[in-house]
Amino acid sequence: MSDTNRSDTSRSDTSRPGSQSLPLHDSEASWRRWQMDELSTTRQPESDGGPSPSETARRKAAFQRQAEQRALREKVIEQARAQGHREGFDAGHAEGHAEGLAKGFEEGHEQARQAFEREARETLAPMAPLAMAFSEALSQLDEDVANELVELALATGRQLAGEALKSRPRQVLEIVRGLLHSEPAMAGKPRLWLHPLDHKLVQQHLGQEMDAAGWTLQPDDAMTRGGCRVASASGELDATWESRWETVKRQVRHRRPAATGDGDNASRSDSGSGSGSDTP
């Protein structure tokens, strides 16, 4: 028998019950008899110490969670970016719209104003001569009305003055007394013409003064009552009613602020109608 068989026999003997087991060294414990595998038996690969299925599942789940979290984070970031872009676009659009609207409104308002002014000028241009003529007509009408009012006032004043003379015939005494004491005194022997009724009145109240001054009284039927006329070697004084009334009219027309050329001509003609000094 070979040494190998003896070793196997001795090992098998030690494994029997009741036999004593001797302690084996590490080299002997790790030793194992080699046996040829059967051809029909499939040998299972020995474990190489890799992760267990539960560890693999746990890692897979952790990786999946990380992937999901990363995808969720990217989705949130993308949504925030899209929302910010949309809000920024909306804000910019609104601001641009408001600015464009304001600018468009301003430009439209300016264009409308210019168009209105242009149309107004084109529309009113043919009416300018009419407006000018109308203005001149109004001015002339105002002047005519003013002249008519003045003449009406003068006519009314003349009538009232005539009625006053009738009610107060002694006014002629004041006129004659003023002429009698006027300076410078009339030279020579002045002659005073009066209405016959005024002649009697002056003779009665101022006869002595007239004689002392050397004046001669002369009745004149053509003279209007309330007036008189005196002539002497030094000149003539016209104090007739007509002369004094013309003086009043001339003064009234001269005081009008909007006197026309006709009125001025009338005033000049009125001033030339009397001679000497007039006594109103």
C-alpha cells in the first residue's frame, strides 16, 4: 500500500466513533483530498465576496432616488427659469406697451392738433375778409349809433333849454350883464340887439346901467328870445341862442373819445360859423 493510502486509512480511522482525535495544525486543517468531479455535475462558481442582492437593491433604490431628485431639481429650476422668463417678458411687454401707448398718444395728439390747426386755417381763410368787413361795419355802426345818440342828446338838450328859457325869461338879464361888465370893455358906443320882449325886460331892469355905460338897446324881431348880439367900434360879440347852442354842440362832439373825421370836420365847420367870442 502506498503512503497516500495509509494516510487516508489513518484519517478515516480517526474519524470513527470512539477513536481519539488529535489536534490538527492549520496546514493540515486546510488540506482537503482532491477528488475528480463527475462530468455530469455542473460546478457552481464560488462566491468572490461581491455585494449581496439586498445591498444591490438598496444601492439601486438609492441611485434611483438620486436620479429622481436630480430630475425634480432640474425640473423645478427649469420651471423657475421659464416662469422668470415669462414674468420678465410680460413685465417688459407691459412696460413697452405702456411706453409705446404713451408715445403713440402724444404723437397722435400732436398730429391731431396740427391737423386741426391746418384745417382751421384752411376753413377760416376765406372768412377772413368777411370778418374784417364785418368788424369794419360794426365799427362804423358803433360810430353811427354814437353820432345818432349824441345828436339825440343834443336835440333833447336844445328842447329842454328852450323850455327853460320860456319858464325863466330873466336868463337874458344874466347874459346882458355879463357882456356889459366883460373885459376889455367895448369901445365907442356899443349897440345891443335883443328880441322885443327881452328888450323890454332889459330896459326895465338894466336900463340905467346901460345908459351909464353908453350902450344903446335895439329891438330885433329876427332875434330868438334868450339871446342877444352886441356890436361896437372894437368888434362884435354874438350871444344869440343859435350861436351859444352851436358852441355847446361843438364842445360835446369834441369830448367824444372816438370822434371821426366827419365829426372833426363838423366841429371845424361849427367853429367857423361864429365870429368873435361866443358866450354860451
